[in-house]
Amino acid sequence: MPDLLVRPIRWERHVLRVLDQRILPLREVYRDCRTAPQVAEAIRSMTLRGAPLIGCAAAYGLALAVRRGGRKALKPAAKLLLASRPTAVNLAHAVDRMVRAAEKFSETELKNGLEKAATDYFEEDLEAGRRMAKFGAALIPRRARILTYCNAGALATAGIGTAVGVIVEAFRQGKVEHVYPCETRPFMQGSRLTLWELMKAGIPSTLITDNMAAHLMKTTRIDAVIVGSDRIAANADVCNKIGTYALAIAARHHGVPFLVAAPLSTVDMNCPHGGKIPIENRDPREVLEVGGRRMAPKGARARHFAFDVTPAGLVSAIVTEAGVVKPASGPGLRRLLKIAPK
């Protein structure tokens, strides 16, 4: 079974081709981004999503910026990309890395040099996913029944995925009996994307509604909950798709290990704890409507926080490409950051 069950972005002849995740699984359509503003809009609109993938796309966005406008286009493009979504720290990680890389190139070297730097960033995420999957699979027992949330698979990264990557690798090792992806309101990333990926991989899976998860833990054997993350604070508090915190509470009550899989680029050592993580507050229409169709009464109001924070004390382990922090802790993260591949 290949690592790349699906390619969410493709770099082809100086064009970033983006698989439009808003219309999956009904249609597989690629949108072409030829400028940094187009990449920023693809991120903002969730045409592409997933913290590691956002970072990879931003890296290519900066490569596009200098290809069209030279060095003077770099800082405005960086500012625009950073503003596209505020919570996932991988975005800032990629932009910072690309800006620093640009300093090493002369004006004549800049276009090709930054394109290579973006490709290197993409390939590093691809390799990180492979390593993360193997570390995480070692934590999965035989005949495991796993519950997952949102989408942390190939569509969210350069390669195999984070949380779903662990599941795929554990399945390859003959450990996974069944997977229960939650639907994940309001964008239905679980039902539209994660279930689609699991089915592509041939993994037995059954979709459940978000508010079914605690009942399933109570009435059915669940051996692990595995999720991804958009930002992990220095003390190991974990920010992920809204609803993750409730899953962690339910998992702790029922004695189910709660695992987080994320690359070290998701760790923000400048953020002391989860309370300092900026939480994206999106357009309420995304809650009031489903698939563009109004579901709530006319004049109704809604709140739409895209993420929540799970305290480190509820996290059984954080799985990264450099190893596992078990249980989640700030000192454990610092240890891994010191031994991370350069």
C-alpha cells in the first residue's frame, strides 16, 4: 500500500495545484494557484486544510511570490499568508523558515533556491509522517478499535498523515480491527474526508455522529482515541479542532488512552500554555448552513470557534517524528526538540 493514498497538493511547472477539499468526496477537483494571494485564499477558504499541509502550501506560496515579484515581494506575501489562518503554528513555522532561507540566496539564485527550499519543506513533512506513523503504531494494541476526530490524514499533510497515518501504519501491521471516525461539524471533515481516506486504505470503519462518541466509549470496546493538532503549547496543552476537548474528557472518564499525533513543527515553545493560543472564530454562516443550505431559522445567531484546547493532563501521549512524549509534558517536548532531525 503506497504512502500517498491521495495528493492534496502538487507542484507542477511553477504552479501549486490544490485538491479542493470542500467538495470531496463527491468530486476530485484541483485548483491552480499561481500567486501567493491565491494560496492564502485557498488556506483561508479551507480549499486546503490541516496544519502540516497549510505550512507546505505557504512555503510554495512564497516561492510563487518571488518568482513573480522578486525579493521585494517576499515580505508582503509572508504577511498575507500569515494572516490567512491564525491558529495552526505550522504556517508561521514554514513562513519563518522560507524567509530565513531567502537570505542565503543572491537575487539570481532566489527563484530556484526558494522553490527548492519549499520542496525540501514538503519532503521533510512527508518523511516526518512516516516516522510518526511507526512511533504511534507501536502504542496500538492488537485487535484495536480506534476512535478519531476531524481529519488528520493524507489530506492534512504532505504524506501519510498524522493521526490517520498512525492508524494506517497500525493497520498494515495487522493491529486495527475497526475505526470510528466522528463526522466533525460543521465542515464534516470526518465524514467527508477521514472516512474517504480510511475506505481508500481498505480499513474497516464506521461513521458516528460527534455526540455519539461518549456513548460508544461506554457501550463498545474502544482501545484508543487518536487526534491530530494545530498547535501544541510549551507545557503540552494541545489545540485541535473544536470538540477535541470533550472527547479527551470522555476518554479519561472511560479509561481510554487519548493520543495526539503531530510533527514537532506543531509545537510552539513561545506559547507557554494553551490559554495563549489564538482561537480562530470563523463565519457563523458555516454553522447556520450545511453545504450552503440554510438550516437555522432566519435571523438566528451562532458562534463558531474552530478550535479548542485540551489540557496536557488529559493527553496520554504525544507522538512526533522524533519519538513519543508519554504522558504529555513540557519537559518531554523539550527533550524531543533537542534530538529532532535538522
